[in-house]
Amino acid sequence: MACGEPLAPAHPGPTRPRHPCGRRPGNAPWLRVIAVTHYSRLYKIVIDVPQEVHNEELAFWQGATGQEMVQAFRYPEYHGADLPGQEIGLLVQRIGGGQSRVHVDIHTDDLEAEVGRLEALGAKREFQAHAWWVMSDPAGLLFCVIPDEPGTLHDQSAQRWD
């Protein structure tokens, strides 16, 4: 297939199509969105704070929510809690530097399908961290797309995308 020709027929799998010239997908007119049935949901609000104010921020949010925020075993830079009566949790993340900010985490049972769906809406991949993608929305705000264990998301707990 030569550069400028239309993309080959839709690939049945969830992988991202690439243009024969090697261009990355995005809002390119040659990109065909491949629908893959999967689930996703907004899962956490994450407060990113530099090391020097982390303990104060953690104490503040524990007091504000009335919940003990437990340090994650696998990723010790995170302290989190599920919020009673809510379907969303809260994390305080210690970052190496930079400005404090807030971002959201989206959990999904098919990382590539969800990232592709969000790219079709205008999001961009920024970088991969651990097993997830850090992306930016059309306004440039960062958010994370995180793979969940198979079977944990379903019609009663998440949005189904066909």
C-alpha cells in the first residue's frame, strides 16, 4: 500500500492501525475507528503533590473525607481510600516535582480499545507509566487510563462501549 492510499480493510483486532507512511493516528482523515466491545469507568480522583507538601496534603484530605488513606503496597507514592456512598475513590500521589494538580483515572478492561476510543474523541497519548497510559484531553489536561482485572467491569459497574 502506498502513501496516500486508503487504509486497508478494518482489522478485526483491537490494535491501532498505522498509516503506511508511519504517521501516528490522531485526527487524521485516514484513520478508521475500530469498535471493540469493552467497559470503562471513571474510577479515581488523583491529587498530585510534590514531596515537600505531600504529608500536609495527605493529612488534609484524610481530615476532609474522614477516611484513612492507606499507602499502596505496590506503588508507595500513592495513598488512597474509597469514599463511602460514592462510586469513586480518592488518591493522593507524591510526585517528584512540579505544580500540584488534580487528574482523573479511567479504568478499563481493554486498555488499547479504550485508549483508541479516547484518541478518536481528541485525546493524545503522552507517555506510558507502569502498565497504564497517561493521556491529555483536548484542553491539554492530563488523565490516566488504567487496565483493570478481566471480569471486574460489567454492565452494573461501568459503561459498555460497543
